Amino acid sequence: DANESKLDLDIDWPGVFKHAQSVSKTNPFWNELSGSNPFVHDIAASSRNENNKRLSILKEKPYLFSKISSNRDSLDSSGDELDIDCILRKTSTRRSGRSKSVSDFLDIVDNQRFNPHKAAPQKTTASDVTWLQDDREAYKMAWLSHRQLTRSCLDLEAMSHSLGWAQTQATDIHVVCKLSHEGGSVQLPDSDINVHVPVGHVLPGEFQEVGLKAILNPPLSCNNELSSTISPLIELTLSNLNTSEAIFLEVKVAAKVKSDPLSQVMSDIVCFFSLNKEGPFKKLENCYIYQDTIQVKLTDLSHVMYAVIAVQASKIQPPATNVWDYVHRTVSVGIYGPKYIHPSFTAVFTVFGHNYIPGKLTICDIKKGGKSMPPVVFQLWGKHTFLLEKPQDLNISLISCDPDFQVKTEDQSRNIKKEELKTGEMVRQQFLFSMLGCREMHFFVFLVQIKILKSSQVTQFHVTTPDPAPKLSGIINRPKRLQNRKEIKSAPWLLIPTIKYPKFQDKTLSVNTYGVALKTVLRQNKIDYLLEYFKGDTIALLGEDKVKAIGQTKMKEWYVGVLRRKIGLVHCKNIKVISKEQAMDTADSELTTRNLVEQIALPFKKLTYIYSIVLSTVSESVYDWRALAEVLGYSHMSLDDFNEAHIDKESERVAHVVKKMKQDCHANKKKRLFLYELIVALLKIDCQGLVARLTQDTIILTSAVKLGKGWRELAEKLARLTKQQIEAYEVPHHGKSGAVALEMMWKPAYDFLYTWAAHYGDGYRDVLQDLQSALDKMKNPVTKQWRELTGALILVNCMEVLRASAFSKMEEE
């Protein structure tokens, strides 16, 4: 029906409230706000009414948010976007700029800068929002529920000194799903919390709406000397109690009972259940535990139920002092901050008593200038888990790795008491960062160190901040060559069913530029990746970019060329560059795409890698296990070759294929090399972004291993680190002697190189080139013998010509 395809909701909400009186004399923007926010008077009135209870939109329209979220333009969610962009899209062009939140403005800038040709989303059909026309109260509550933390009065000029107060998003982490007689599973987003509804749970023709929500602070009554919670408090809601089958709650927990007989007898992982949020809680008997996952059968169903997983001890028997002594327990920490950084901002270190780390966190206790600020929603910047055998006092330090930023002196180190950890609640510590001087804003990396005060145990991890607000920074200050370069990117991040990897074509390379050798170059001592040639040879040049690298004795500029089916570097001064039309005889400079892939991947035969990291990176970035299996030589594989553990997710299937190839390579070590074959396969399915990431990671790790104690000299050349800063990298790796053992020196070297490379963002070419140049300038360059970094530079400079020749443009379109 044509009428149903049009959205006509010209509801004049400002007109409905045009006679409303001012309710605040202290807000200079009040009159303007009341024109763009139809509920601002109701908000003020409800804040004075202690008995006011807001109606959740989920009770009225459980699928509103899920329907709208599929058509979003912005990079994040904001209450204003739900109002303007999604529900009343037809009236969005007439809305005043004052009614948009700062996140809206910044997201619009992001979209215009990074997605200038992005297609407009599909319009919302009238049937989705017809109920709002007749029920203004429901519309108001939808608006308020999703925008519960929005501050309506914004000062855009003050954003340069803001901690991010105006960046407001929806805060509740929950999901609602409607299931039929066939049953199904519901998973809380970004968690290992699932509800399984069996077939026949409800009668044919009826439906069950299942709601799942995580409450981060578990009940205090379940945390004591004999019990400690290891999951968030889970709120489960059901709409239909006319059921014939139980449902199952499945949770992956943050603890495992120790294997010694005493722990096995004295403790167990249990599920506490209640119909009220405050309790009382009772222990359920229908539990099945496998490793770190518990499955609970829920038979006593209600519209609202609460469950929490805990470790419970029958009694504490010495030498144990509390229930923690019976389990191996991991502690999860998250670093939260504003969506965009500012010259002064707060980062929040948060410890969780479970392994669920939400992507957003509401912070209610931030102070500015000695005054309490309104609640603000912070984004997750980084997370980490580590083993903590018992509650102990912790010391937390945040150290800026960028000289342009510093942590406020009194905030550099904070302590967390073991009594706080015993409660199972979130523990937060705030750290204030500020920018030094009036330099241009840019993202940076800082180090998080967690020390156990009564031992030498230290755990640490690096966190990269988000970019500064676009209105403040414009384009981030990066090397000009990076801004002008067309970076290679991997397959688009679309829904899995839409990914189609192109077919690799083995054919002759298409070359547009050649070089004629002006002199003969033959070396007595052969050097890997450097070409040899006779005067008059015609050499195919794979691109016009130059590579800077050391030759026999000094730094030179080189082109990447092909001669007699070999790829290598040729000195720029030794050739005359000519066009394809000027080349007389190109037979010796021809090369197929298959030979190109096999040669540019050669450095990976000698690079150091961490298998677990390679496995996780590939499994998360490849979206079609069949495409990968085919190029690896496993085209005969089918779903029947997988066991049940590898069928659920595409990432698990990809991981299974990679593991299979690893096993085959291990069984034939003399002829097969795992990382080399993997890179060749990824290049053949055009995963160049993934190859670039693996190249940078393995080069950094191998460089750290090759450097050893020489990393100190490199750190002075690359980042001008002082002795104190170098010492800060080495302290976490001190041995019993109080110094870093020579065989462990690669660890601080890796920490430094990882931090340094993070400043380049996606500019992997510049990372490799600048690292090559810095290593070449050292007193005793490791690059004179170790040439794999030069080979990696050849690889990344050949990606464009490979893509142009090996993959059909018609197929991509």
C-alpha cells in the first residue's frame, strides 16, 4: 500500500506547549530549550515529584529500539537521534540545531568526513510508529527512557575544557526477544550470558517475550566469608507464564574451583535465585557445571526473576581463610573515558567482580572544581583480566606514554583495599589527564600498571585513547605522506552473509612504469631483497613509491622492481624511469600474480609470531571459512568435518581451519611453514588489511627480539626517551636481581615499540618505514644482517599492484 510507505507524523509538539510557563529562572537557555524539547517542563516537574515513576518503553513497545537501531546513521547512540533521525525523520530537516546533543553534532562531522557518499537509510514505515500518534504519553516516555541522562543545556564553546559531560547515550544494557513455539536462545550483547528456551515452551500460536539484563553490582547478601559472587546480578523477564517447559540460564563465570581434594570437597559453584532484586536468595539445585560455564534449569518461573552465580563454601578449613582460597579467580578491569578526548579529561579505572565488562558505564561521582557533576556515560577504552588468588591490596598507576599529556600528580597512583574487592561490587578510581602547552590535540597511548602491594606481582596493559573531538582538532595531526596516501583496507565490516571474497586470478602483472639500468650491479656478497642487473636491462617497477633502506654501507632510496622473475629493490639513481610505451623488451620483467604473492610473503618464513594472537586475529577478521579453506587447500572440507564446538559461530569455524593448517605444517616442518602459508592464503582472498596488521605485529615482535638491550638506543632515536622513561618500561620486567635479564630484554623493547606504533593509527607503511630508517641509523644496525623488515616494506608496497591485477573489477562491482 502506497499510504503505508509514507511517514506523516507532523505532530507540532512545540505548539502543544506554547503556553507553558517558564519553570527555571536560573537557566538562560530555558526559553530556547522549550521550543525544541516538548517535554522539558514535564522533566522539571517530575524532578520535584518524589513519587514519580517512569514507565519503561519496553513495556509498551519492546521492539522499538531494535527496529530503529538497524537504520542508524551515527557511529553511536544518542537520545536525540532516536527522536529526530529515526522516529520523526520527515520533520528532521525543520528541527533547530539547539535540539541536538553534542554527540549528534560530532557524529555528523564524523559521517561527513569519513562517509561523504554514504547512502541514506531506509525510511521507517508508518506502521512502526502509528501507536505514537494516539498515545502522546507513551511517546514522551519513550523519549525520556532512552535519553535519561541527557543534559539539555549545552555550551559548545566550553567543549574544549569539558570532561565529556554532554556526550550522552542510552545506559541500560539489556535485550528483549520474542520467541515462538519453536523456542530459541537469547544472548545479552557483548557477554557470555545466555537464556535457552526449548521447543514447546509455549503453546503453538503463542509467544514468549524474554528480557535479559545485567546489573553490575551483585547483592551484598551473597558476598561474605562463605560466599562470593562471580557474575553480575541477572534480571530475567518473561511475558507469558502459560508454559509447559522450563528454561535454561547459561553463564560463563570468572572462577574455577581448584583441583586439590580440599577445595573440591569444601566449595562449589552455585546459582542463587530470587523473585525480588533485594532477595532473599535461595540456592538452586538444578545446575550443571562444565569448566568455567554453568547451566541452570529454571522451573519456578515468574514475570521477573533474579539470578546470580557464586562460589560457596560449606566451611572454611585452615589454611584457607575465606572462600577465595578454594578457587582460581580472575579479576576483570576496564578503562572508561569520554567518547572524544579534550585538553583535560577523566579516565576511570574500574574493577569488576565478574567477567562481564560493559561497553558503556554510567559515572555518577565525578567532581570538577570541587563540585559534583551530573551523571555521565563513559565509553570502554580498554580491558584486561588477570589471576588474583585471594583479596589483596592493589596499587593502580596510569602513566602517559606521550610527552604531550600527563596524569595529574596526585592522581598518578591509587590504592584499592582488599575489603572493597570482597564485596563483589564495582570499584572505581579516577585519573585526571591534561594536555601540556597549546599543541594540537591528538590521540595517545598510556600504560596501566596493577601492582599487588605485598608481593612483586605486576600486571600491565596499554590503552589507546579515542580521537579528539572533530570540531576541536580538525584532521588529526599525522605525517603528510600518511594523509595523502591511499591506505589498503580489508574486507568491509558488513553482516556476515553479505561478505563475498573475490576470486584470485593467476595472470601476468599489469605494469605501467619501467626502468632502464644505467649501470651493471653485481654483488660478491649477495644481499637479500636487493636486485642485481646488467646495464641496459629493462626492470618493471611496481609502483612509484620509494623505499628508504640501507644498502651495503649506507642509506639509499629504492624502487621495488621485477627482473628475471625476481622481486627486489633497485637503487633509484641507477635507473632511468620510462613509461610502458617507451619500453622496448619487457620479457625479462614479466611476473604472474601467483609468483608475486609467493615472493612478497617470503619474509614471514623468518619472522617471530605468537600463535594465539595470530589465531584470534584471523578468526575475528575473516568472515567465510569456506573461502579460507579453499585457498589453503582444504576445499574438500564441509560442516561434517567440524565437531559441535566449532559450528555455532563463523569465527570458530575459521579458527578450526587455521588450527588444521597449523597441525599439518607442524607434521611436515621441513617443507611447510605456518605463517608463510597463512599470509599467502590471506593475500589470495584479498584480506590486505588483515595482512598489513599481521605484518606490523610480527615485525614489531621480531624487532624487539633482535634488538635485545639495543632497544634503549632505538628508543632515544625514535622517541627521544629519557633514562627515567626507559627505566619505567623495564621496571615491570625486573627479575630477582633487580634488573631485566638479557633473555627477557625483548619484553620492554616490545612494550615500547607497541606504544610507539600506536601513534600512527592505521599508517602501517609509515610504521615500517620509520622503523627501518631508525634501525639503519643505529651504531651497529641489526638490519645489515636481518633484512626481513626490508622484505615487509616490499610486501606493503606491492599490495596495490596485486589487487589491480589479481582481482577482477567487474567481480567487485
